[in-house]
Amino acid sequence: MTAFLSGGDPHHELALTVLDAPAPAEKQIGLFHLAFDVENKAAFAEAYERLHGDGIELSPVDHAIGWGLYFHDPDGNMLELYCDTRADPDGRLLWRGENRPLTHATIMAARQ
């Protein structure tokens, strides 16, 4: 179960999800992940290219409401860079648990 909370236009500014998860390891904060919003697909692609070039293991996902780029910080905490795509032709206004593939080629095509 997930509750999305927003104080305005964004789909969500806080997502609360019930998980059956183990206790966090030392130096971890006990969250599934912390997300940071990027302005547009070009900024998303720039961040992806930089992290990819630095050899960071990345997991890009198209959530239909936005692109998500998941990776771990040095302490093992999961982070996400997020770009809202609800206004795109194939975007959705609400997330319905759908996760579509987001390829390197698609991300690189978004560079401007």
C-alpha cells in the first residue's frame, strides 16, 4: 500500500509505502529510498550520463508518471533522481504500479 502526498502540482512530494523490510544496516537511514526531482529530461539525461561515466550501477525506470533513476550512495542508501513526465504524450496522471523499461538510448535521446 502506498500513499502519495503533495502540497501542490507535483504528483507527489512524499510517498509512504508499507514494506516488510529488514532493519537498516549501520550507516543506513532506514528508508527504502530518497528521491530528488530534476527539472526536465535533459537534466535527467545529464545526471545519468555523469553517474554512468563514473561507473555507478544504475537502475533507470519509466513509471509512466515520471522517469526514475535509482542508485546507491557510498553507505548503501538508495537514492532516486526523478523527472515528472505526466504531461508527455505517453504519460499518465496517476501511478498505477506500472514500471516500464527505460533504456540508455531513450535517456540519451533526451539530451538537448
